[in-house]
Amino acid sequence: MKVKVKLFAMLDQYLPRGAVDNEAEIEIEDAATAEDVIAKLNLPQDLCHLVLVNGSYLEREDRSTRPLTPTDVLAIWPPIAGG
């Protein structure tokens, strides 16, 4: 199945070729989780600070248990500093 993945800030470099505007549609296994996508894209775990599915925050412990569906949009941000 395919899901849409959006990577922000420095994470955009991990998107596959053909990504547009920080997002790409990628092929994943049925019942894959956010952790599976993070591993597939070789994202450093310490840079996956804020993970959202369809705009809702996904707790760290749910990243490996909540299966994604074909209509899901997975968005990931690195830690952000500023002020």
C-alpha cells in the first residue's frame, strides 16, 4: 500500500527521488507503522522528534504499534530550537 510522507527541515534530504514540496508517496507493507517508515527512509531516530499521523501527534510508544492505512499522511519534524 502507499502512504504520503512529509519530512520537514533537515529531514527532507531523506525523501526519495521525485519528492515535491517536502512530501512523497511511498510504498509500504500492509499494517506497517510509523517506525517501519522511519526505518525504510533511514531516518535517524534522534531526529524524529515530532511525528504526526493525519495531523494528530503520535506518542513515541505508539510509533511501533499503530498500523498505517492507505489514506494516512505521516509528517515528521526534527527537534526545533528558537525563541
